[in-house]
Amino acid sequence: MTTPMQLALEQARQAAAEGEVPVGAVVTDAQGQVLALARNAVEAGQNPLLHAEYLALTAARAARGGKYLADCTLSVTLEPCAFCAGAIASLRVGKLVFGAYDPKTGAVEHGPRLFTQPTTHHKPEVIGGVREQDCAALLTDFFQAKRDA
């Protein structure tokens, strides 16, 4: 059985092949059914808001209808940034699972640690480091190839 993180990794690999920073995201419902898959599309859309998490959450919310994703899990290959963490909180996502930690721009375990702030009204369950080495290697290889080019 393919796990949500495996699907997210597949999305990240596709993003890299398209010249995007290799981040992939998957939203599943309480039964584990996939509601949405997405990958970074910043370069393709020439829009810095087109992060994998944002695209997957937007598609999942549209598929479900309603306002929130409280019984859903977001699986993403990289620790979300402040923008995406804010979207996770706003949509009341029940669980966040991420792969690689991001000391530079991450906002869950690093930086502002958004979900630990008293002003953040919704705090999902967070599980970090899932397939961390695989997720981190994709990013390392992508940026090394950019430097070598």
C-alpha cells in the first residue's frame, strides 16, 4: 500500500523534473482516502504563493466543500513555512505530517514555531521527520544541481 508520504515524494520528484523546488503534498481524509495531491508550482505560475501545501489544501477544501479540514491529514515533504503553517491553522487541519526539517524557512519546528504561539487558535497534531532522509536528499540534490549548472 502506498503511503501519503510516498505520494508526496512522487509529487516532489515531479516538481524537481519541472524545475520547481521539490516539495510535494497530499491531503487525506479520516479514512485515509486521498483528497488532493500537489507540488510546488511557483516557477510555472510565476507566483510565490503556489506552494505544494497551499495548492493541496485549496484543492482538498474545494473537493470536500465547507470551510475546514478538521478530520484531514496534510502530508508534505518539507516543514511548512509561515505562509503554509498559517493556512494549516486557518483551515483547522487535524494533523500535519512532514518529512525534512527546514531550519531556514520552516515555521513549525523552527523560526516562529507558529503552532506554539498563544495567538494561534488552531494547533494540529504534528509529526515531523517522516522519511526525512529521502525528503532532504531530494532538496539537497536539486540545489546542488542548480549550483553546479
